[in-house]
Amino acid sequence: MAPHGDEDEEKSLRDPLLLPDEQEEKLVQDGSLDFYGSPAVASKTGGSRLSTPPALLVFMLCCSLSLYGVSYNLVLFMVSKLGLSNAAAATQVSIWTGVHDLSPLLVAYVSDSHLGRFKTTLGGSLIYSFGLALLSLSVLLVENKVRVTWLFFVALYVIALGKGFVASLLAFGADQFDGKDPVEAARKSSYFNWYYFSSSMGLLLAVVGVVYIEDRLGFSSALFVCTGAILFGIMVFSSGTKFYRYASNLTGNPFARLCDHSNFAGIFLVWLGSVVYEAMRAQTFSLFVEQAALMNTKVGGFRVPPASLNCFDPISVLVWTVVYDRVLVPVMRRGTGNSRGFTFFQRMGAGLVVMTGAMACAAVLEARRLANFHDERDQINVLWQIPQFALVGGSKVFYYVGLIEFLYDQAPENLRTLSAAMAFFSASVGSFLSGFLVSITSSITGERGWIPRDLNDGHLDYFFWLLVALGVANWLFFLASSRSYKFKE
């Protein structure tokens, strides 16, 4: 038998280029590769590096800021600068919104079957930034009396096409954490919370900052700010290229593979409940605003724009994210031993209850408003809407983020962009369901029914109670589908 020293010498000769510490470095367990195509070293790549998660979250913040910066006041620009009627402008914005809500599905196909998540994210964001630059130029020309309406709409749809990259960004960010490592699995769960925190922060900055720039300096100035924001985000994202982890198993048609997935029916049933949830959430942009317009909007010496109450939605998300991630999850971890704190279904079920509570708040407030609208001295102040907006924001932290994490976790590794796209797609379907519910309710209850032209003559509170009933039914459906669901091994 060879002496022990000879064995060490023989080992060092076999690995002459490795230092002792490097010989012991741990590889990730999920099969991810590094930038050079080698198995990724856990300590040198992905979420283990302090700089990686912040870079991804800053990029998401910039994406959100630029998208909502475009969306807000888009109707106003079309009416005031392009000369469209209110109806035509609203129709154009609805079509554009539908396209950019569907684009993640197209991006998911490209990402999961051809380019991979990193290349799709980078390529999509470059297309998106090009569309923003083109839109900024077209608006600048319109403001200087040059009629380039065609360029304006071309730019809008380039943005809508490029926007789908947020699905691949979400999946790519989660790929940076090894789900088979207990420590990184807990960090991955936290990543989903902070991903949505960053998105909501971008929304808040758009509502407060970009809209202010639009009012003071013009639409083109605001759009150039949005373009600069996304370009800055791309630079931050690209700076980590050599330190990211890259999935290695991307082949075939993702839609066909999803349908062939053994648990597709179970995933679909859980996802189906998100459509009703999104239909309720859609009221924040429509009926909540119409309700606010008929309330006392004076606060001190100021008049509050009815739509501005929407800012309490992202503010609530920011607060609830911190409370959930830093207070509730640690408490639940100690009590249950679950690294996530809450199970997927506990979290989502709580979110459905909170959203249903928001609709109940809106119903009670509307009933009170109707009882007092004749007396101008006793009209309900618009600030009483804050609780319902705060509950909507809180429900997102529980339900929507939980849904995203569930879809990512339960999808096969090579379908995770598609699973993220399904979460975005539910918002599109939910908006259509919301419109259908309003239309069918107006048709059944008549011209002077629940939702007439003048809400003071109707009973919007009854419609909100209808949504409460749907929320309860959806919660029961969710309980049934979650109990029958079989998690992948």
C-alpha cells in the first residue's frame, strides 16, 4: 500500500491547476451551467453572489417604471395630441393592452424552446427599448406639429411585442437559486416577494414621477426618461452576464410539452382560479375610479384626482412585502419548519380571502355613499377608499406572488418561462371576464339598474356584492382543486 503522503502527491499531480480550496468548491445541484458552459460553482454564480439579486431587481424596477410611464395618460395623449375621440382612444389602448398582455406567451415559446431565458430577456428588452426610443421620437415630432401617427402606433406595438421579456426575466431570476439546496430554496421564495416589490416600486415611481414630468415638461420628456430608465436597467442586467447561472435543458415545443405534462390538469385548475381573482382586481382601474369621482374629493385645501387613489395599491404592496418576508415568514418557519413559511396554497388561499374582503369594503362604502350623496355636507370623503385599495395590494403579496412561485416550482425546468407567462396571461383573461360581468349585469338589470350612466341612480354596491359572492365561490373551488392537487416529486 502506498504511503499516505504519496497519495496526496498523486492527487495533486492529477489536478495540477487547482488550488486546494478550489478542489472542494461545491457545484449547484440543479444542473445549471456557468457563462462558459461548465457546471456552475455555487459560491461564484447566481444568487450566492451579493450583486446578482439586486441587479435583477433593479432591472425589473426599470422595466416597470418605463411600462407604466407609457401606460398612464396614453388615452389623454391620443385625444389631446392625435385628435382621436374618447371612445376611439379607449379602444386603441384596450387593444394595445391586450397585445402586451399576450406577448409573454410568444416570448415563452422562444425562450423555452430556442434561445434560452438570458438571450430572450436581453433581446426582448432591446426590442422594448427600441420601441420606447421610437415612441419618444414620434411624440416629440407630434408635439412639434409633425403628423406621424403611423410611427406612433408602430412604436406602441414594438413596445407591446418586446414587453413579453418580463416573463423570461422572472424565470431567469428564479433560476439563479438552486431549489435543491435548502438555503438557496428559501432565498428563491424570498426572491419572488422582492421581484414584485420592485415591480410595484416602479409603478409607484411612474405614478408619482413620470406623470409629474408629463404634466410639467410634456409627454416626450417623460418618454425619454422612460427610455433612459430601461437602458440603465439593461446595463445593470448585462453587468452580471459572467456570473449568472444558465439552464441547460431547453428543447422542443413548450406548449406541447406542457399539455403532455402529467400534472397539467391540476396546474390548470389551480390557475383557473386566478382569472376570477384578476376580474376582481380589474375594478381598481374602472369602477373604483368611478366610485371615487362621485365622492368628496377635497382633502384640506386640495382636490384629489379620483384615479390617484390607485397609488395606495403599490404602497400597500411595498408595506406588505416587507411585513410578509421579514415578519410573517420567519414566524411561520419556526412554527412549521417549512422553509417558505407558508405553503403555496396557504398563501394563495389567504390572498383570495383578502381580495374578497376588498370587494366587501367597496360594497359597504358604496352603500354608505348612496345613502348620503343628496347631502353635500355629509358626503363620504374619497380617503375612505384607502382600505379597499390597501386590501387589494395586500392580496397581491399573498395570492399573485404565491401563484407565480407555485407555477414556477411545479412546471418542468424547461417550461418555466411559459409558467411565468401563464401568470401574466391570467390578467388578460381576467380583464375580459370583468368586462363581460359588467356588460351582462347592465343588460340584465336594465338601463337604470345596478350600473347606470349616473351611478347615483344605480346600485353599484350590489355589483360589488356579486363580486364578493364570486370570490367566495372561487375560494371554495380553490380549496377543492388544491386538496386534489398532487405535487411533483
